Amino acid sequence: MPNQTMLRGYYDLSPNATVTKQGTAETQSYLGPIIVAQTNRPVRVTFRNELPLGNAFLPVDTTIMGADSFQNRTAVHLHGGFTPWISDGTPFQWFTPPSVGQHGVSYINVPDMATPAANEWNAYFTNLQSARMLWYHDHAVGITRTNVYAGLVAGYLITDATEDQLVTNGILPADNDGLGIPLIIQDKSFVDAATIGTQDPSWAANADWGQFTGALWYPHVYEPNQNLADGSLNPTGRWDFGGWVYPPVQNVQNPPAVSAVAEAFQDTSLVNGVAYPYMEVEQRKYRFRILNGAGARAFNLQLYMEAQSGQNYTGEADLAQPGPAMLQIANEGGVLPAAVEMNNPPTQWGAVSTSPTMPTTYTLLVAPAERADIIVDFSALPVGARLILYNDAPAPAPDGDPRDDYFTGDPDQTASGGAPTTLQGKGPNTRTLMEFRVVDGGTPDTVNYAATKAYLQDANTGLPAIFAQTQPKPIVPPGTPVTVRSTSVNGIPVKIKTLNENFDIHGRLNTQIGTNSFYMGNQGTAVYGTGYEEMPTEPVFNRQPQIWTVVNNTGDVHPIHIHLENVQLVARMDWAGNVLPPDPNELGWKETIRMLPGTNAIVAVKFSPPRLPFGVPYSVRPLNGTMPFDPVTNPLHNFGFEYIWHCHMLEHEEHDMMHVIQVFSPYAPPAVDWLLMNGG
């Protein structure tokens, strides 16, 4: 009998919280609670760190910047929120359990709230946004990837009058008081106590990590493609080692025994914290609020009827029998300017070549941190029918490593460090996400799917009108021509940003954000990427429009998340000069953009922090927030209103694909004396 899985999570301590108790112990739910807010109505939250002292129950690589201090720190980021920087939950805004009482260098509380306890942090969320799905998750420097993996993830919904009216009119389903049904998709791996000693001896030797069957497992060994001693081929390797590439990393050291990895793709899919769940659905339409909450894995979501063997369902998708269409009405930036129908029919990954940089079409592709608000109608299906929510996106996208793709009948890849063949009805499996079972609900929809689609597509009543009423006007008029040599777009100068792959001092592959300025790196070659702790390169001024051309010099699709603001994806261009328009469900506004390999993404943004009922100082702190202040080697720096942008593949973010955005605002009060506040 497997033990219960040890997790971390958020739970509600407010007096009106509904908490299930077993005897005297509170039952805390995974992935909860979802906070529901209203447009233009602020929310104030006190977050309390009640994590235990001591080491975490997952591997922590202390060579990663900031990870060599307390392993039970947390910082809470409202992802997608239009939030003052002091409440953004950026990496240096961490706080610890009560007996430690330590804070990160950017930790500041809301000025007009009561002084919190040593293990608390106050946050002010403005909700000056239209209806949409956000989420909140850990963002502590050096341990974001493990804290999020352990469970510090939850949903946050903003509602508005327009959305409420759509529910009242029957256009949107009324499930969960009209909020829809969240589907938070992740991937995990679990320990098998009977085999962990053979499969991963270093795990079995570490008493801090879960040893029981069902405990979370997380990769912690950097597996080089080259044997460290002589550079010969390592058949179980996954990433290059900087000491054996050309030119080699100078003065390279071997990776530490407990090491960060380039990416972490797990072998078991979870929806709302449950492995391979099912949901009973009636013969009517449903609204699903989808969030990719995985650390690195993208999902290409499709619906198929479930395959049968005789009279029995097999648990597998029948790829020859499409399920009903998906009508997407919103993404993470709120409502779309037009409804987008997908899964009609579904498109499997790799079916059609559309460009040299993204050689496939797809159905509903959601990279880490992306959201999709969709309507699915089950009314045409007979009672007893079953469907599979299916994924076939490679990991990492777009080309993938076959060892990261788990499905029934996959090849035995144990010789190359992969898994044995998956048997039917068993794991590991990352393609079969969940099952829908059609039951008799007895009450048909008053507004069927066809009428819903027609209403939402109507220019006067549907999404075009709602988008115009509730969303900002585009910075760049849609259809504005661009080329790979454009130095300005719509009269706004273009700033070049780059995504890059380098090697660290331990010879490990790491990814970094940069500009078009370079310096000589540790291989004696030109390097464009810079680290999070280095001098910022993104100073912006209040409401000044910016055009960024982001050049992806890597082989991966990077979901780039920008704090504070939504951005407009103007276009993508491959390096041959072909202009690739945004997907229809990327039009409007987004805050997580898929950057394709060998491609430039042109995005437009206007940074404008919210006006507040209290003053907010600029962020003045040591340049490297993980090291002590030193006037020569680590001087104080004015970061303005300090936000960040980064890759949301969390292993990339933390090593070291993250930059500060310095927003300078005319209504900021004078900077706080950091030295005085910190006893200097």
C-alpha cells in the first residue's frame, strides 16, 4: 500500500475558511485554495510561512545562486497580476519560518497594513484587470523549481460584470457559480521503495529525501553526454559537458553530486493533483479553465473518444475518433478578440510542417504558465461514452528527447537511461491525461453550443465587443508590416533581446537572457547572456511604449513570462525572413509568450505600475541580492520599481534565465535608505 505523498501547499487560515478536520488534524488540500476576486476591487492577503525547519524533502543544489541559505524559504508571486512591485513576490522577497525570522533583501510589506509577524508577508493585489485566470506560486530565489514542484501552486480568478452577464444569459455554463472548472495540469515522478536503491543509489542514501513508495522524486544528477574522465560517449547522457565541447570551458569543475539539471520532465501526468483522474460530465456544455502548472513540460491538448476492446474501455485515446470541438474564449491575458475553435479535428504533433522553426501544427498548445479558457459541449455524445484528454507534445519542444515521452507501447529505452515499455493500463504515461465519462444529467442546455458560438462571434454581443470594452487598445495596429531588419515598429524603436545557451563553471548547460551586446565568456568566445545578479539591461519608464525583438539562439521553445504587464505579440519571424503571424488564440494580450528556436519574436509592451492608495519606494538593494553589501564588490543599486522577466521552464529560470526590469515612475516617493533599514 503506497504511503501518502508528502507535499507543500497553501491553505486558508481566515476565520470563514471551510476546513475539513479529521479528529484534531486539519486536512489540507493540494493546489488550493483558489482565490476569487472582482475587477477593480483590491485584495489584501497575509501569507504565513509554516514550513518546518531543516532541509527540504527534495534535492537542493547549493551551487545555484541563492540556494545556499534556508531551504524552507518562500516568496509568493501572483502570476499575471497587475501588482505593485512590493507585492509581486519576486525572488528576493522571500521569508522564512518563525524561528528563523530572515527576509530577502527586497522584502517590503504593504505600508497601510499591520506589521506582520517574522514569518509573514503582506501583499496588496489591485485586480485592476478584466476577468481572467491568474495563479499564485512560489518564487524564492534558488529554490523556485523545487518549491513549485512540491506543491506551492494555486489558482486565482478575477471576475467582472461582463462575464457575470454571460453566465446569467446561459452563454457561459454556470458550474462553480459561473467560474468554470479548473484543470491544472502538471507532471510528477514518484519513488518506488522496492527499486529506488538500484535505480538511484544517491537518492536512497540521502535520508532527507522521501524513501517511501509514493514520495516525490526529482532529478538531481547532471548526466553528461560525455564521460567526464576521457570525453568518450556516455550512452545514458542527456546534456553536454562544458569540459568536452569545443572550445572547452576554461578551468572547468565537475558537476556537484547534488546538481541542478538543464530541464526536468517527469513521467506521470496529474490533473488537479490526481494521477489519471476521471470526471463525470452531463450531456451539455462545460467551461474549463486550463493552466499548465508543470515545471518544464508543454502540452498539446486534444480530445478523442476512448478506445474499446470488445465492450471494455482500454484507457487509451482512439486517435481515429475525434472528440467534440474546443471553443477557446480567453487566454492568460483575458478574453480574446474572437473565439477560436480547435479540436475540429484534433491535430497531432508533427502532422504537418508549417515552418523550419516549429515543424508541426498543433491543437491547443499550452507551455508552462500559459492558460486557456475553453468551452466543450458533450451533448451530442451518448450516455456511457468516454473520452480522453490527450497530449503528444515532445519534451523539450519542438524536437524532444524520446526518453521524455511516455505512452503505452513505447520502446524499451533502459539501455539509454530511459524507462522500459509502458504496459496498457499502467504508467509511466504523459499522453493520457484524464478521462471524461458521459452521464445522464436530465437537463439540457438552454443555449446550445452552436448558439453559444454564434453569440460569442457576433461583433455586437460577443468577444469582439467585449474585448473592445474591457481590454486595452493594441500598441501596434494588427497587420503592421515587420521584417527581420526593422529598427522601429509603428514609430517605436526596436530593442534587441536574446535567449542564449552557455555553460557554467561546472560545465553544465545553462540558459541566459541577454541583449545584442557581448563579452568574452568562459569558453573564450562571444557570449550574449548575462546572469540575474548582474547589472540590469531593461530600464523602462512609466507608460513609455517598448518594442522588444527577442532572438531565440537556442534549440528550445521558451515560455517567456513578463511580470507586471501583459504584452502584445506582434509577429514572429524565422531567420530566413518569413513572417509568422501569432496563432489566433495568441491575439490580444498575453503575459507568457512561446519563443520559438531560430526565430525572432516581436512583442510590444507599455510598463505602467498601478496607482495605489499608499506610497511605494524604489527598490534600493545590493546588486547581487544573495551576497552581503559591499561598497566595492557588491554596491547598492537603484532598481526602480523592481520586476522581472524570465523563462517559465523553472530549471531555466533558476539557472540563469531571468533578468530584472527596472520601472521608473514619476509618482514614486523617495527611495528608502536601505543601509539604515538593515542596520548599516
